[in-house]
Amino acid sequence: AGLIASSYDIAACVCLTFVSYFGGTGHKPRWLGWGVLIMALGSLVFALPHFTTPPYQVRVPERMGLCSANHTETCVGEEGGLSAYRYVFMLGQFLHG
């Protein structure tokens, strides 16, 4: 969670020199427009997991981590494979920065 939140500050530090130089010498409304479009793209990327992940399934806490002895039903404690979405959140925060 800290790395996702820090992606905003990392992008701000990387782009600070370029934005301050070209924003001071160039066409300011054009640079502002491009910045707003990049932030909009970052917002769409940040919202993307809401539309691409499967619906949330409620799990009973007392059955988590337990499997059936005769393997007739699937294990409840298995991961859903959503940990790769942290990179999507980091990209969204990076674009916001």
C-alpha cells in the first residue's frame, strides 16, 4: 500500500524538472490541457480493476484456510490472484503524479 501511495511522489519528482522548464517557456494552456488529459487517463487506469475483476464472494471466517478431508470441495483459503493489480494501481498513481 505504501508503494502505491509513493508512486504519485516518485512521478512528481521525475517529471518536476521537465514540467517546470517547459511549462515556464512554452504555451501554458496547452501544457495544462495535456496534464489534465494525463490525469484523466490515470483516473481511468486506477478505476480499471473495478471493471475487470470478478464479483466479490463473501467467505465465512470460520471456514477460511480449511479444506475438506476427502477433497470433495475446493479449498476456501486459496488466493484469488488479484495481487497483480497493485501494478495497475501504481501506474494510475504514477500518471496522476
